[in-house]
Amino acid sequence: MKTSIINSKSKKIFLFTAAVIFWIAVWEISAYFIAKPVVLPAPHSVIARLSSLLFQGLFWKTVSNSILHITLGLIFGVLCGTLFAVFSHLCDVFFAFASPVLAVIKATPVASFIILALVWLPKEDVPMVVASLLVLPLMYQNIKSALDNLNRGHKNVLDVFDVPFFTQIKIYYIPSVMPYFLSGFKTALGFAWKAGIAGEVLCASDLTIGKMVYDSKIYLETVDLFAWTAVVVIISFILEKVFAKLIMLLPYSDIGGVKHE
């Protein structure tokens, strides 16, 4: 059984590596025939530029600023979405008043949020706010669904035996909601990162990845544009893995068959 798991993992790694090499080769060939770096730079040019960025202090400060702002927005959105779901489950009046607002937030394009935020807020706060607004309805929907689908029979048994409320939270509510929370959080992380970077691009906030992407586009520095886009992808991948590991440290994180690879 263990050998089978190892072979399956090795096959997965091999296929992923082969796919990456294939698409880099396609990219290289396309860049060769186009022969216009301003339109499509070659992979080796992008890799060289990315390598040079890694040795610049400004690069790490820029990356740190983006990660900090977007992570704060993610956390705030997760907390608000969770609290809104709990209050909506417990109070029909709160649900009635919150639903239209959340529906509007969910339906509004990201670009509209960014432009409105630029009117109302300092541009440094826009990425964080936009990330929060994208995460909030997603977490709300997941947590609300979990609470609405709780097994009432189990709850009745706990009430019959007069189990204290906080004990019920520990042994009943959290295990029931955790799979929905983890699933929503994983999706929310990707949404927050993309929305936050989009906010940085449109508001051109100083010392952020989005500002570097924006400047690359303005000055037609396509190699830089590709390099900074690669940074966004790599950081998104790393953050997903880091948060997955941190979540696995939480109690009940292995309930409901939720897995993090």
C-alpha cells in the first residue's frame, strides 16, 4: 500500500514536471518565431530578470508589502464572513438585512470595487479592502450552508443530556462546520490574492507588486511584466501551501475528509 502511494506521487510529480517543460518549450519556440521581445520575451530572458530581482532589497520590500496587505484583507474577510454567517443563522432579522448587501458585494465586478475604494480610501488601503470584500461573501456562503445543514437529531440529543453550550460548540458545531470552513478558506485565499494584486495595479500604490506590474506595462518592459507576473504566481502557490500547513495545526482540521497537499 505504501509503495503504491509513493509510485502514485512520483507519477504525479513526473507528469507535472513534463507538462511544465512542454509549455516552456512551446513558449521558447513561439518567442523565437515572433522575434519581438516587446511582444513575447523568451523564457531565459524572464528567468534572468527574475533572478536579478531576487538580489535587490527593493524586491523583498515590495513583496513583503503586498503579502502583508493582502493577508490582512484575507483574515478580515474570513472573520467577517464567519461572523455574518453565525449571526444570520441565529437571527432571521440579521439575515434579512445582510442578504441584499452580500448579494450586491458578490455580484459587483472587482474593478468597480477598486474604483469606488479609490474614491473613498487612501490608495494604500485599497488592496486590503478589496481582498476583504471578495472573501467575505464566499466565507459567508460556506459557513451559512454548514450551519443550515446541521444534523438536528444530534443537537436534540445534546439538549436532552443538558450538555453545556460551550461544550456543544467544541464537540458538535466546530466539527460540523470545519470542512466547509477549510474548503471556503482555500478558495478565498486565491480570490484574495488575485483581487489584491488587481487593486494594486489599478491604484498603483507605491512599493507593491501591482505597481511594478503597472510600471512594466506603461514603459513596455515586457520582460519585467512577465517576471513580476511569475512572482505573483509563485507567491500564490507558496502562500497556499503555507496556509494549508498552518490550518492543519488547527483542531478538527482533519474532519470531513478535507485534505491539504
